[in-house]
Amino acid sequence: MPAKQTFDIIIVGGGPVGLGLAIELGQRGHTVALVERYQSPQPIPKGQNLTQRTCEHFHFWGCEPELRAARIVPRSVSSGGLVCYKTLLSGYHYDWMQRSQVRPYYFCDNERLPQYATEHVLRARVAQIETISTFYGATATSIVQHASGVDVTIAGFDGPGTSQTLVARYGVGCDGSRSLVREAAAITSTKSDHDKLMVLLVFRSPELHHLLSHLPERSIYNALHPELDGYWRFFGRVDLGTEWFFHAPVPAGTTRDNFDFAGLLHQAVGQPFAHDITYTGFWDLRFAIADRYRKGRLLIAGDAAHNHPPYGGFGINTGFEDARNLGWKLSAVLQGWAGEALLDSYDAERRPVFASTSGDFIEAFIREDRAFLARYAPERDQAEFEHAWQARNAADLAVHAFEPHYEGSTDVFGDPGTRPSARGSHQFPARTGHHLAPAKLADGSDVYDHLGHGFTLLSMDARVGVVSDFEASAAARSIPLTIVHASGGTARDRYGADAVLVRPDQFVAWVGTEASDNAGAILDRAVGRG
């Protein structure tokens, strides 16, 4: 058996979340082992919608241009959706999930491309970072945690029947809903099963593109039918004109061979059309969240920590945010400038955000659609239905309300009576626990051009003493800190503060309007030492 290879971190699961976490850590100089069972990304078009926040991650991971270049659907096609009544061709429709409405609050545009294309971009970036070792085609078979680290045994990397053991100080499971890492850590999950079997079809149909040509050109088309009790049938474009995917509820016991999938497609569209199904898969509509995201030196992220139906494009984006939150915290602990408690804040911040995402948004969509379809129908009262339908079209409230934040976290200075949530509001003023909005500086650059892997102190009108106190306190604690003088441009008016301390993940740790705050205490709290 080969000698054990030693790393700082072993990541089990090299899908998009594992790849992103590997980049986050590798860029900071840590040695990372990335174990992934597939030699290449699986060509199933899921995880398509990437939010503006996710594209900020790609900016900091050094591969945003490559992500843009990998887009398949032309930029002229909106990444948002169109909601239709009963069928796509019924004549009733309204826009939905138009994320462009919140663009001013982020540094980057949103993006749309299949998950496998996103993974290709991330794999290429991983290959550029020397400290990341990839074990594609390997399967983790055993994970053992001990006082000083974790041992992960992998099989198949050097050929059939081979195995070797990897050793690291920490292990992270990004290995999906059947996570071996979660099982090894004995982390339990809380599930909410909606008792729905769903089908995923991938098919080719130029005719469907032609049939929908009179509708606004969108990336997603949802069909809300009263008989579905609030659950969706929805189509998505993979490219423009040919390839599609489709999700819908099907009866329990449905298999590839005992169901009329062509008839289901025709029913959802509203008339027959020529198509060629190239993939058929099934999934159970349920919500699950791990009861904790950390157990000692083992942590979980992405689908290993939580999963929900692909309604609204939240899943992959939530997983990427896990990677950003966990990545800088693991790095800080490994480098010695943060306390071990900082890793506990990963759970304390990210788990409530997922709970809110599933409850306040995805499950709320189902409840609201169910109630609407039970109350209104054009067959009963056309005028009443059309009035209510247009009211739904008036505002895309979910886009504005989805603003994950960490208010109440032990690592930020804010109202202790609040807690992290996915529900918030988009605002330009700097708020502790919230994502920092972009702002122009006097030289024409953006604040985001100056943010790095460490903390950043934005000084708008702060006294010289405040800045020097932060510099001295950070140096004494070996905390990486960049000072950005932002008195010119739009920063002062936009942020409404004299000084703002920004975390490595672009969330605000502290907002200063007085010079009396203790810089050392602020930094200690921000890195889990307070």
C-alpha cells in the first residue's frame, strides 16, 4: 500500500461545491486533496441559474471570464422564468424570478449555464492551483476522525482493486445527499417528505422552441395546474432552440418503462410536439437539513448538509455560499489567526439560512400556488381570475426578499435579538451581518476591486486614530487586514458610515460611526476569539 499522503484539508465530493471550496482554500496556500468519483462532469443539465452573488464568488476565485465564456444560451434570453396557467400555451403567463431587478446591489451580473459546464470551468481553475491534488475517479470508502485529524481511505484511483489512505487536519463532505462524511461524523438530519415522486426528462425538440416563439423568450417555463396541488411542471432551456429539461410529479411506482412521458410533455405544453427524450431520471420531493454542519474535524457543505427541490434555482447557489463561508474560516483556523469557535459559526450562520430558504421561499411557493389555484379559476369566474393573475404579475417579491444575511451571528456586531436568515431586504447602507454592496471610489475603481483574502477596513471619514488602531490590533493578532481609503466617490453616501469592516466573504462584520469602539475587541469577535 502506498505511503499515506498528508494534506491540510481533504474534500470528499468534487462537484461544484467541493470544487469551489478547494479553490477557496488552495488560493490561500493550503494543501487540499479533492476526491471525486467521476472522471468528468456528468452531462445532466441541472443547477443552471447562478445568482449575482454566486458570480462574485467566481470573480474572487479567478475564473469569472471563463464562466461567462462557457454560457450556452445567448445573453439575449432572460435567465428568469415565465409562469403559465395549466399549460404553456394557455394564454395566461407572467414573469417570475427576474434576478436582474437586484443587480445594483452586487458587483457582478448573474449567469446561466448547465452545472456540468460550470464544473468544467471550476476544474480548469483547480488545475491551475499547485496546492490542490485531485483524485478524480476515486471513491471514499472509509472516513475515520481522531484527535489530530481525519483519515480517508479511497479506492480505485490507481486502478481497480487499489486503495490508499489520505490524512488531513480537517475533512469536508461535499458528497451529496447520501454523504459518507455525514454518516462517518454521525450527524443526523431532519427531513420533510412531501411524498412526491418527480421525473427529470432531458429531451431535444426544435418544435417546442417554435411553439413558444410567441411568448416572451425565457430560460424557464412553469406550468401551474390545479390538479397538481401547488407542485410544478417546469421546462428549462439547455440551449436556444434544441435541448430542454423537464421536471414534473409522476405517480408512485413510475419507472422508465411503465409511463407515457410523451403524453405528460404534451399535456404540460398544451398540444403534441415532436421530441426525442435522451435522459430519464427520478427524484423524491423532500426537504432535508443536517442537524449540525460540524462534528469535530469533520464538516459538511452543499447537498451533504441540506437539499430541497430545484424550485427557483436556490440549490447550487446555496452550496457555493457554504463554500465561501467555510473556506475563509477553515483557512483562518489553519493559519492560526482565528479561534476554533470560528468553525462553529459556520453552522450557526449557514444552517438557519438554509432553513429560511426552504421554508420562507421554496415551501412558501408551493403553499401560495396551492392556495391561489384553489381560490381562482377562469372556468368559474374569468374576470376574478384575470384580476388576481395580473396582481401576481405586478411584483416579483421573492427576488427582492431573498437576501441571505448573518444578523445576530456571534462574529458580527449587530442586534443580538436577530438571527441569520435568507429573508431580508436589499439596501445600499452597510449593515452588520449583511452582504456589502459595491461602491465607486474617487479613482473610478470599485470597492470590490480592493477586497482580498483577508479582512478589509473601508475608511470613509474615520479619524486617523481609528485606522491606526485597527492596523495595530490586526498586526498584533496576525490577522490579514487591508485598509482602503474611500472618502471620495460614492462609498460614504452609499454605506452611511465612517468606517466598515468587511469579512473575507464580503459580509460586513462591523459598521463604525464613532471612534470609541475598541478595534481589538471587534477583531477578536470577528475571528471567533471574542
